[in-house]
Amino acid sequence: MSKLNLKLRRTPKAARHQRRLSDNRHVKNSPVIEKIPSLSRRESEVLSWVSRGKTNSDIGEILGISRRTVDTLLSRTYQKLGVENRTAAVMCLIEFIQTMQNLN
């Protein structure tokens, strides 16, 4: 399992996320999520954080991008997955991971 290295901006909220990530827990942004057809790496990262219940603002802080960029990335993700909202996108992710696990 690989560790996700993030550069966080110095805000109190980002510092809390950094502490959570650096307390020897591995963030499971596994290669499986990056295999979802047609999603860019950044779209995969955003979807990974959505699956952990993060808001668009939180994701922006964690990844060091604006909330509007997160909105755009999610909009593209929904279009590529053929869904209309974050819940449906995460369900696609879960189904994809289960399918990949069944193949192994």
C-alpha cells in the first residue's frame, strides 16, 4: 500500500487534516481508484476524498486548490461516470472496487 503525500496550505483546518494523515495511518487512495476508466488522476483524488465524506471546501484545502476547481473536477467526474451527484459517483466507485476485487 502506498502512502499519499500531500502538501497542505497553512490554515488551521488544513493543519488538522495534516495531523490526521500523518498519524501513521495510510490514506487508501489505492491504484484501484485510478483505474476507473477516463478519470484523470486529480478527478480520482477528488472522488477519493468525496468517498471519505469531505466537503468541496475541505477537499480544496486538503489538495491546495480552490473550491471552484473542486466543483469543476466533480462536474467532469459526474459527466464521465454518467451520474448526477456525489452519492451516485461514490456508488460507482464502490461498484468498481468490488468488481476489481472479484477479479483477483
